[in-house]
Amino acid sequence: MESRGSPGFLTAQRTLVRNDNLFLKTIGHILARYTAWIWMLLQHLGIWGVFAIAFADSALLGMPVDLFVATYVHQDHRRLLFYVVMASLGSMIGSIPLYIIGYAGGEKVLRKRISEERFLRIHRSFEKHEFWALMFPAMLPPPMPFKIFVLGAAVFEMRFRDFLAAIFAGRFVRFLALSLLTMWFGPQIVGLVGTVFRQHIYWVLAVVALGVLIWVLWWWRRRPRGVS
């Protein structure tokens, strides 16, 4: 057996490194071509392209929807709110087919995709407050497995009206925050946010939960009080 300092071992290591670099370059080239192809399609849709990409992200395979929303906003600040609303509507409507699949398939559809422990945890969250159980995941960027919660909403028979409202509200918060950050820092903020979320997921969840709690308390104090 060759030692780690032997010429044969070093040659093998260099070969592995070169192969890894070639593989990464190939993947990067494929992703670049894929993104360019999507942009070509979106050019024909104009300002409505952001709706289409958000719909496809929810209804079909995962798409880099954050990157496209950020780019649209960066290129046209005046339509920031329009892009945020269109992306939120696209994501909301695109989630409907998955809701139908979950509703028709029942618990077995969801149990096949997650562990029993996670199934019970999601079930408890929907029992406590189904609206927040869906809105929270809708607010968070990848790699949050949002489609699992969409299936959960259907399996646990969340009212369809509340289902749509929770997704729209969560996506609106997400895309609005992304758009504001894009105006200040540019589209490159998408990669930074994704890195922070992956490496500090629990801190991100804590900050989001704190923000929502502050909003709820503010709304509770400002709501009209009945006259005794």
C-alpha cells in the first residue's frame, strides 16, 4: 500500500482534484446555460415574466426565483411593488396543483416523503396554528423544503382560502425584503442571503419569529377595542 508521501499517492490526489474541478466547471456551465435559456424565454413575457418564474417554481421543479425577482427589481426600481405582488401571486397559484395532490392522496402522500417524527412535528404545528405553520416556511428562502408544508396543508385539511392567504402573505414578506435589500446591495445579495440561511438557519428562524411577534403585538395594541 502506498504511503501518503509517495509519488503515486500524490499523482492520484492531483488527478482527483482535477476531476473535481472539471466536474464543478461542467455543472457551472450547465447552470449558466440553463439560466440563460430561462432569461431568453422571460424576455418574451416582459414584466410578467416574474409571475411565470414564480409559478413554475411552485408548480414544477425548483427555479432560482429569488435571483430573477432581484434582477427584475434591480433593473426597474419603479415597479418594485408590482414585481413583489406578481411573484407572490405566481407562487400562490403555482402551489394549487400540489395542494390538490396532497388533498386527494391523503396522509400517505406526505408520509412517503418525510420521517414519522417530522410528520408528527408538522402535524402539531398545523394543529396549533395552521396559518403560521404555512406562512413561516413561505417566508424563508431555499433550502427550506416549502413543498412539504404545502402538502402538509392539504393533508391536514387547511381551509383553501387560508392556504392561499398564508402563501401570499409569506411570499410577499420574503420578496419585499429581498427587493429592498437588492435596491441597497444589488442582485448579489441573493447568494449572500442563501449562504447565511444555510449556515445560520436557527438564528434566521429566531429573527423571523421575533419580527412576526413584534408585528403581532403592534397589531394587537392598535386594533379597535370594544366599548364596554
